[in-house]
Amino acid sequence: MRLPGRYDGVARPIVTYGSNPVLHRPCAPVTEFDGALRRLLLDMFASMEAADGVGLAANQIGVDARIFVIDCPDADGEDVVGYVVNPTLTLLDPVGDEPAEEVTEEGCLSVPGPYAELPRAFRARVDGVDVKGQPVSIEATGMAARCLQHEVDHLDGTVYVDRLPEELRERLLAEAAGPGGDLPA
């Protein structure tokens, strides 16, 4: 469905935890850099915006491809907007008096509703390529660094709740499923 908004793409439905195996396994590297990849990228930005998210991995819309998009503020409140194809994550040492890691609430479009505190590196970088196969990097701090880590986790087949203690994970998945209980564990 095309929605008026910042991004010119078609919003696709978000895959929820347990509903599609693509969310729970490592995604395939992108090897074709063509018009279909550009359209996927536009659809990913539109899907992220329609779902009111700050990041989205391809497998969250059911596509088995190592690509994510981000539109998220960093520690200084500056928006980090971009994407990376075939990303590699590097956790970076703090600069100056920055903390090495930050424990804040994290949520996920694929686990709608609940949030949980989770430690993540305060500063991170992803390196990969753009839609033409040219090298690209995104370095970020704060929430944007958390988003980079979260999205690369998705591409590796890990959802943030998988990093939580089992009891808390089960409670959050039950909360996300709601009364109908349609989110399998």
C-alpha cells in the first residue's frame, strides 16, 4: 500500500516473531545490484515509516537478503538516515567520556508492543555496500548505534528478545501476542 510520507516506496506487512522462518536464520548475502534491489530499498524505508519504526531489516518484511535501513537519532539528537547492503558490524571503543555500553529500553516491530532493557555498545559502525555495490559505512552513537546493532542482529537471525532471559522473553512474547496469542514462541 502506498502511503503519503517521506519515502517513495510501497509499505509491506511486518513479519512477527515466530511467524516466518526468515526472521530466525541468517539472511542471504545480496549478489544482484539491480532495479529490484533499489525497489526493495524504497519499500523498506516506506515499510519502516508506515510502522513508525526507526530501523528495518529485509527479513522483517519477509525478504531473505542482508540489507537494512535506518532513520534514527544518535546520542546528539541528529538523525542518522541510511542503509547498508551486506553489513558487517564493528563495536567501537568509546571516545572521551562516552560510556562503553548503554542499557536502555529496546523494542522491535516484529515483537509489537513490549520493550525491555538491553545492554548495547554506545558506539558502533557498519561497513558494507550501497545499491550499486560501492563501499559505504555508517558510524553512530546512542540510539542510532543501538539500531545498527539491532538490525544486524536481525540479519543474523536474532531478534532482540532472543538476547533476554527465557522467562522475560516468554512474558514479552505473550504480551506481544495479546489475548489471541497469535505470536508463536
